[in-house]
Amino acid sequence: MQAIDPKRTFKAGETIMSQGDVGECAYIIEDGQVEILISRPDGSTQQVGTRGPGTIIGEMAIVDDAPRTATVKALKDCKMLEISREDFSMRLKASDPVIQMIAQVILTRYRDTLTRAEILRDSADFPAPEAIELSYSEQSEVMESVKIANEFKAALDNNDLQLYYQPIIDLSTGNVKGFEALMRWHHAEYGFISPGLFIPIAEKSGLIVEASQWALKESCAAIKRIEAACGQIGELYVSVNFSSHDFATSDFVDKASNTIREAGLNPNQLTLEITERLLIQQPDNAKDALQACRDIGVNVAIDDFGTGYSSLSYLYYFPINILKIDQSFVRAMYREDRSLELVKSIIGLGKNMGMSIIAEGVEALEEGRLLKDMGCDSAQGYYFAHPMPEDKLIKALKEWESFSLSA
């Protein structure tokens, strides 16, 4: 298939877009000049402006799918970069719901101003802007998003969040090596709110940075309490999840180092757990911060390994020393030969690079045995233990009996 060239040229005098037409694209002017013309109700034409290099034309129609509000003609020969409606729609849908709604509302109000101005006069066919704005709000679920973000902030301020800890098991001994700290929110009115709902909203609103710092401090303090209660001083570690927003802050490493020191932990008792998505979003910031963390002895794990697009390059570029095999591959090992071979390959690759391997989502004894036989170091999953609050975790550890994975 031949690629579509996003660059367009128009000769002086050519019509680039016409008032009333469907807008399939917008243009950024690289070179040249255009005039913007509006046809008035009396049949006359009025020039309302000109645009030159670095400006954009036709953007309104690709935002709200409405007809063009003006005709644009080339005053000089023009070179344009095309932005398709499809490309813009994909980018807009991927943005925060608040940004979506504000972009659409601003355009709605501008269109309303145009139709009621002298140049176009009132149009009985143009709906009230209030009605259009309400439809944008309903479509983007922005009200719910803003509400959850505000209530999540209140939950942070009021200490209404809680960490649950899922044990990570040493497959060679069947004993607990450490825990993954997982954020939980029990809303006073709505009850349990899924992390799959509030974590993305916290990331988009920027609240995830504050939440991550809270989780880091709380989990480090919890490890000390758990050690004291179970008599395993210095033997356990905690794995805490971080987002790309965390690595965008300049003092991330200093805060992590201070938290470890204040909690009285050894640096190797903390693992920073990250995803491939984080590495894509903040590659340079992440590399520098992770290397600084590795330099002081903190471990770095890449979560959901194998589900992204550039996993091998990440292992080479970033200072990662732990691979976590995604649970989707673990659960499919007995059903699909390809998943089994993929798990074998990940374990072999990690071992060859001197990394520790953790398998996620183990739900059956047979899965644990197979992973052990393939050389996997550790595992977590419902077969061993569900995530649990600190008090139940301490009770479970005191009563823990080593899992036997021998056939």
C-alpha cells in the first residue's frame, strides 16, 4: 500500500476549502499566504483575515464534524502539512476527558459567536451552545472523571487510601521473599473502587505523583512493622508501582532515597516497579532516574514484560534487573504452545542477562511447578495468596507453611 503524503501544494488563486463543505482535514501552512472569506446572507463575500507560515486553517471542522464556516483561497503559492480528521480524532480520544471537553466547548462557543455576529447573522438552524456543551459532557464522561479526581484527592488528604500486599514466593523454597504493594480505595459512599478506574484518572490529573509518594512511604514503613512482627529483619522487600509522571519530577530519586533512609531499610529492600508504557513516555527521564536508583542499591523491575513492542531494546537501554512475566502468558501456558515457548524464552533471556525472573498470575500448582522447572525464580498469584491488608498479612506470615512445588 502506498503511503499518503501529508504535504500538499496549492497555487496562488486556488480554493483550498469552501464554506459549507464537509471538513476532512486541516492544514498547517509551511510556506505561502491564504485569505479567509465568508459569504454573507445577502450574497456578498467578506474577507475576514489572512494566514501565513506557521498558522493552521480548517481546524474547526475536524473537531466537531460541522461544515466549513469559511472559504480559504491561496494568495501566494502555498505548501501545507495536512492533518486528517481521523488522525486528529485518534489523538483527541487518547487525551484526558477534561481536555476533550474544553477543546470542544471552546469551539462551540466560537461557532456560536460567529453565527450571531454581523458577518453571518443569527441562524435558526444553529442549536443553543448550552445544549451542545451538555452533549459533549455526556459523551466524554468528563463530569465523572473530574468528580473521581476530586474525591481521590480528598481520599489522599484524609488517609482514606490503603495498601494491600501480595506475597511474592521463592519457587525454590516455597517461602515469602517480598510483596507487591497495591493501592486500594474504599469509598465511603460507593465502596470498593477499582484501581483500573481511579489509577488512570490519577495519572491524567497528576495526582499519581502524590499517591506514589504516599505508597512509597507507607510500604517502606509497613515492611519494618512486618519484619518486627515476624522476626525476619532485613529478609523481606517491597515492590512499589510508579508512573511516568513520577519520573518527570526532578526530585524523585532524592525523595526515594530519603524515604528508604527514614524507614531504616536497606536499599535492596525496595523494588521500583515500572511498565513499558512508562519507558515509552519518559525514556530519558526514566533512564537517568532508574540508573541513580540502581546506583544506591534499589532494584528495578519491568512489569507486564512481553506485552509491549520494544521489550528487548528496553533491557539493553534501561538499568533493569528484574523481569515480571505478564500473567496473560502464565495463564495460557497449558492451553497454548506459543505462550509456553514465550515464557521459556523470557526466562532464558533474563537469566542470560543476569536478571531475576518473577511470574505473575499463578493460579494453579501445576503452573508453579512448570515455572520452577523452567528456571523461574519467583512467582505471585492467587494460588499462593491474594493481596491483603497489613494486619492479615502479618497473621498469614506467622502461620505460613512453605509451598512444596516438587512433583
